Amino acid sequence: MTSQSVTLAGIGKGFGTTTVLKGIDLEIHAGEFLSLVGMSGCGKSTLLRIIAGLETADTGSVRIDGEDVTGTDPTDRNLAMVFQSYALYPHMSVRQNIATPLRMRRLRLIDRLPLLGRLTAPRDTLREIEIAVEHAAELLQISALLDRKPAQLSGGQRQRVALARALVRNPAAFLMDEPLSNLDAKLRAHMRDELAALHKRLGATFIYVTHDQVEAMTMSDRIALMSEGRIEQLGTPEELYRRPANLTVARFIGAPTINLLPAESMADGRLRLMGEMLDLRVRQAGPLTLGLRAEDLHLAATGLPARVTRIETHGADRYVSCALLADETLSLTLRQSASGPAPAGIVHLGFAQDALHVFGPDGQRLTARLLQKVVA
């Protein structure tokens, strides 16, 4: 399968007085699995529709493999879109649903008619379409379903049919708009594995829209996290988790949500947290926010005194929520193994200072120094 790059430059879009996209620049590499992720209303689906040609950008350009397709009709962009609703034809069999894109492209109108088509359609073309359908069905393990109707299929099977229908076109890229959101949790996890495996087998370009950070983190080569019409950070899942560019990214990525604590930087740049001086220093004085992942907190003999308020067990992990005694409106969650005894009452929370994420008053990440070590 041929994979191609997609390049967006200065994409802007508004509806009435509402600006939805604010100058998006994005290079999606050939063969890459890139997820557009963010809260509802951030502009990710609109951006996908602009790539597909279903929406027209107010400003900017779209290029596929270097060719400007900004004004090109959707049917001429050679992109395959998979929708949340699957969009299968209920009166057609699985075989007919998968074949539809090829029949529309390769056969004349008269050849597509149910009765006349049997007499006029070129036999070689019909055989090529049938071979392509069978190959796609085999790849997605739905060969036994080809003669069924969509109503006879489960949600996961319908999703595979929608993917097969996109696959037969040999598109420049696959565009997927929250395709798993209608599935139950167990099937969604299974389909995540299948999509990741399919991408690996095909080597195709996948552009995937989701509000589910778990989907984005587990399948993507890179993630573009969007908020209010902008890309807040573009990087690998590991980069967004370990080095969030700002508070928006830090809050969105990770489960449980990152712990956030107010702090301040003194005149010499040294940080103070809950009245205690840290060995961290930054280059500006004033109020700051410190972030700490749940796995970077631990129970200790000394540290932040807190009261255990809630415990949740998730298989091998235990999430312990604690209210700080210095300010019980502030709650921290730590992750620990569920194999040992559960904590209760008053505890002390410790952490390594180089595990702290430091954010300035504007919410942007700051570089901190711990003695001779830089905490980026």
C-alpha cells in the first residue's frame, strides 16, 4: 500500500463569529499514525474534515505528498474516511458495502445498475473488484461475513467492514473520526490492538481523531494535542506524558490526572512548597504550579502530611487519594501496588524533586535546576 504525507500550513476556520481553528501548521509523515486529541470543541474533527475536503478552510493550504489539494474535490484527494457511525448501507451485504467505493470509481453508471450492469459491466473489472474485496476481508478477518447484512453484525464486525471499505481504495491516507466511540469498553480495547496491528501491516498513513487519551497514547506514533483551535503540543506519547509543554497538556494526558500544587519562586529563584524550601530553582520569581504524576508519589516517614480519603483498586494497582493537612482543599493521588496493606488515617507523602514538573504563571513549562542537575 502506498503511504503519503499530509502537510497543513496556516489552516484557519471560523463559523460565524466563532473561530474554530487558529492557524494550524502540521506535518504528518508518510506511514505515520498521528492522533488529533483534545476535548470536545477543540477543532480536531473540523481539521480532519478540512483534510478530507468536506470543509473548506478560510485560510491556509493542504498538501498531500507535496501536491496542493486545497481546492480539490474530496473525491479527487484519494483519502479514505472512517466515521463514528460506520455509515454502512443496511440493504447491502458486507461484500457489496466493501465493493461500493471501487464500483463507484471504476464502473460507469449503467454498469452499476442491478440488472443492466450484469450485461454491460466489464468482466475483468468486476473480477478485480471481487479480488480486492476478498483481500481486504481476509486482512480484517471478516471473510466469513461477506454475505451477511449489517444488521446481522456486532459493533466490532461493523467497524471492520467500515475499515475494509476504506482499505480497498488503496488511499493516500486513512482519516478516522472517533471510530471506536460506539463500542463497549472491552471491544474498544480489542479494536485498539487491531487498528495498531493493521497500521503496522499496511504501513499506511493514519490520521485519527479521538477525545480518548488512552486511544491516542496506545496507538499513536505521535500525538497533536489540541485546545481552543490550536495545537498545544506535538510529540510522541512519551514526550507528552513525561514533558508536557503546559498545564493544558499535563491535565489532559495521564490517568489518574496529574497532581497539581501551588508553589512560589523566591527572589533567588528557589522554590517554596507548602512553606518548605525545595532545592529547585527557576529563573523567575513569583507564583508557580508544580505537577507530580501519581507514580512519582510514595508513602514516606517524612514529607507532606495528608489524610487518606479514598482508595480505588484497579487490578494490580491501587490509587490512594489524600487530602493535605495544610490545605484540605488540595488532594493528591498516589499509585502503589495493591499487593500490600492499604494505608489509612494520617500519612506522609514523599517524592523526588527531579520528578516535579514546573509551570509558570502563564501555564507554560519552565526549566528548573536541582543542584547541578537540570530538570527540563
